[in-house]
Amino acid sequence: MSAPTIGSLRVNGATLYYEVRGQGPLLLLIPGGAGDTTSYDGIADDLAAEYTVATYDPRGMSRSTLHDPEAEQHVAEHADDAFRMLELLSPDEPARVFGSSSGAIAALHLLTAHPERIERLVAHEPPLVEVLPDASEHRALIAHVHETLRTEGLMPAMAVFAAGLKKDGDATETKVELKLPPQAAARAERTMANLPYFVGHIVPSFMSYAPDIHRLEALSDRLVLACGQDSRGELPYRPAALLAERLGTELQHYPGGHTGLTTHPAEFGERLRKAFRA
């Protein structure tokens, strides 16, 4: 494993920490949830044999500092951060982009705003609950999570959030999806430190975002919607499945569940490589 090149990029309201490894066409990996560049540790080096692989800590996460820590967060601004990364690292050629979870939401907005900068986008389980027929129930869930965070604190709010992600009719206790590999102590510490910002600022903004479906339909030839093969029936699976149906594209299934790139890195990376070669 070779050490990545590390850099920082000043953007509107934040300074982004990023890492680059490998050579070839640019592949930008956008983390989701409370994750950062280390979300892709399991696949980045393998992909770097074929691509210039870049990833970054999203604004407000880990080493990407906000100029105003209390600033309201917007999907469009997070997507613009990704655009600035593309402009910096691949100014003359369109790039391949992968986004997971909330990172996939930012990536979808990036595609609609700057399609000329993207050769192909793989969006893995973007929780676009506004496209669902029962969107009002999920708005109530988000409001409940936010109120629980305010009145009871982080872990009760995470429990409410996790319960809302469970499979339809699944009465078993739901574990928070942001579980971490035990060997990654530094990563675990950073992710836990990111959770209050994620629950308080990212969840309300990103899960109330409504994509431009007509625009995505026009760009569907460069969009791959993907879900975990173990995620069927869970909330993050449903929007991607519905969106693929609306766009008339095939929904691809990747190993594992919502965090398949962490639990099945080798298989996940190979599936991603095939998607970008197609």
C-alpha cells in the first residue's frame, strides 16, 4: 500500500482535506454518512492500479474544516465541493465518480449541475426519500431524529434513525449502520466525532433533497444506480430502486448491504471497476 499524496483545497465556507493515489483517468470517491477518506481504504489502492483515485473528507467531517461550524448545510454546496475537486484534479477530462449514501446524493446533484464533467457516475443507495410515495412518513422520521438529538442527545437520536432504516416489518433491534471495523481505532474515533454534525446538519438537509428527475432522465446514459444485495426492503434501497425504474435503467446490485464497500471491499471494488469499464 503506497502512501497517498495529501492536499487541501479552499472552497466556499470550508477547507477540504483530500488524498490522491495512482495514475490514469480520475476516479473521485465521495464518502457518505459520518465517513471520510478512510471509508475507501479497502478499495482505493486496488482501484489506483487503473485510475488516479481521489477522495476527500466532506466539509465539516474530520479534517475538512468549516469556517462557520454552525453553518446550515446544503446538497448543492456539497456537490460544488466535488466539482471543485474535479476542476483541480482533472481540469481537461471528464471523470468517473462514485458516491455512497449521502455522498451519492451530492454526486447526483453534481451530475445534474455539471454533466460535462462526469463520464460515468455510480450512485450507491442514495437515501432520496422525497421520491418515495410515503415521503411524508420519512419527513416525520427526520423531524423526530432532530428533536430527539435536541432533547435527549446523540445516541437516542441515532437509535431513532437506525430504527427508521430497518426492513419493512422487521421488528428486530436495528444496529446503527455506521458500524466500524474494530481494527480502525483512529477511524472509529473520527467517525464518532463526526456523528453529531452528521445527525444534526447532514441528515435533515440531505434527506429532504428532491432530485431533478427529468434532468437525470436525460443523463441516464452516464448514471448507474446501485444497491446492496443484502439491502432489499431497507429504506436506503428503495429510492434507488424506484429511481432506476423511473429512468428505465437497470438497478445494479453490489456485495453486502449499505456499507458493502467496508464489509466486502474486494468484491465491491471489482464490481465498481466493471461498472466503469462498461
